[in-house]
Amino acid sequence: MSRAPLLPVLVLCAIGAIAAATLPFAHVAPNRLLSGIAQRPHPWLLAALWGALAVTAWPRAPRGLAIGCVALVIVALPWCLAHEATIWLAGARATTRVQAGAGFWTMWLAAGLLLLDRLRGVGRGWQVVVWVAVTGAVVGYAVAGGFDGIAVVREFHAQHDAFVEALFTHLRLCVLTLSLALLIGAPLGLRTWRTRRGDGVLLGVLAFLQTVPSLALFALLIGPFAWIATRWPVLGAWGFGGTGAAPAVFALVLYALLPVVRYTIGGLEAVPADARDAARGLGMSRWQVLVRVQLPLGWPVLLAGLRIVAVQTIGLAAVAALIGAGGLGRFVFLGIGQGATDMVLLGTLAIIGLALLVDLLFQGVLALTERRA
């Protein structure tokens, strides 16, 4: 390991140590609405743990050891929170909540970023394996009921049916958006690449749409979609109106078109001209060149575009809850309105987890396709 990558590791370890020593690890609150009492269990022990992680960044330290230590910290931090929550809740009232504090979230984020840094340069397949193992350990402990004492998990159990419905609604919005963006954006990108005309205008318009705030765009679409539903009652009977899924999907597709078009053009341009000329020399038609040569060679670039669109859509779909489209954003905005931090965290963490899961899925698909190639 060269000396250059050492600085970000030391900075992250310093942030983790400072968070362990100064910030509250958790809050014990009498109920879900009130602020709790800050708790700092074993602050210097946790700070010493971050010092040990900094030692693993030494150039001569085995990379596998460094990756294993950081992964262990990512798993151990929520386990520690769950263990302390069991102690704090012993003999407490049923409404008592143990909420993760700023120290926990800062250390967990620092550990995640540190693992990303440690995995730099490792094969994509091994990266997927490490992240799956870490995620599986945390999720497995959660399924076994280990985190039931933590406030956000108790909120999940209380909102279970509504949460499942919101999760599937969120997924439907994202899948529909991604499908429509591909059906519209991929042909646009292909035609723009072939004709070499209007690419600046098209990309400029799509880039301008990216500058429009999502909340403003959702609000601007309410009027036109309500007029369409009134003008054609059949569409209104199908649920097409000023609020709901229709304007939400339309806005999400507008945001998704730019990366789809741009990465379609980039994937086609990534194929060397000699490869296309050789395929034509073999008697292939334009369609055969596209399917047999350009798509396979440009697949990594195209998949990278889909990955960006999917993660972006999962995040933006949260705002769609404000116009009645449902989804996980419902918990975020309801929690803000009620002053319930646990509900806000439930929706936020679900959106983040879903985005990370989809990102990991795309990385796995890319690793498999690259290996076969």
C-alpha cells in the first residue's frame, strides 16, 4: 500500500474515535416523541478500537486483516447497541425507547466509508462477497430478534403492515420508472448516436430538467394531469389524475432520461470503430452489429447508467409521497409532521437500505457478466 491512501484512513479513524469519545452513543427516551437522556457506554474502549483500526492501515499490514477488522466493526456496532438497549430497557416502562445517537451513526458511517476504502483495488466479485457477508450478518441478527429493543425496530413492528405496503408501492414506482426510461431513453440515445444531430439540444434539455427541484416538478404536474383526467374520464377511472402514481412516474421518468440517454451514447461510443468495421466486413447488418458487437462490448457502460438511474429513482421516489403516490417517503413526511424521529428513521433507513441493495445487485450482475466475457 502506498503512502497516499493512508490519509483518508487515518482521517476516518480519527472521526470515529472522536465520535466515540464525545458524542452520545444512544438516547433513552420515555416515549417515541420526547428527547431522551444521552448514553455513552464504554467511550474510551470504542475510541481505542478506532485506534486499532488505524494500525491496520500500516503499509505492511495484510489487506485481508484490515478488511476483516473493519467489517467486524460494522457488524459489532449495532450488536453493541442492541446489547446496551437490553440492559437499559430492563425494568423500564413499555413506552421507553432506545434511540441510536449521533455517535453511533457517525461511527457506523465512518466504518462503512473505511470499508469502501479498504476494498479499493480488490476484485469486484470479492467486494460483493464482503458486502453480502456484512449485510447478511446484520440482517440475520435482526431477523432473529436481536434488535427488537431499538426504537426504530419497535417502530417497524408497530407499522409492519403499512410498511410492507409502502415498500411494495415504492418498488412498483421504481420498476415502472426504470422500464419506461429504458423504453424511451435507449432508442433516443441510439438515434442520437447514429445521426450525430441534435445531441447537444437533447442532452441540454434533459440536463435542464435535472436542475428543476423534484418537489417543484411534482407540484407543477398536478394541474396538467388533473385537467387530463377531467378531459378524459376513462383515464380518471383508471386512477390517472393530478395526484397519485401517474404524475409521480412521469416526473421520475423525466429525471431518469438524462443518465439513460447519456450512458447509451457512451456505451455505443466505447466500442472501437475497428470492431464495427470488422463486423460489417463479415456481412452483418446494422441490427446484427448492434446486438452482437456493440451491446456486448458496451454493456459495462450501459449497466453503469442503469445503476445510476435505479439508485437515483429510489431516492427521488420518496418525494412522490407528497402527491399521494405512496411509498416509503410516507413515513418520512408523517414522522416529520408528528415529530416522531423513529418514524422518520424507519422510512429513511429503508430507502437507504433499498438503494444500497440495488447498487449491490448491479455490481454483482456486472461482476458475473465481466467474468463470462
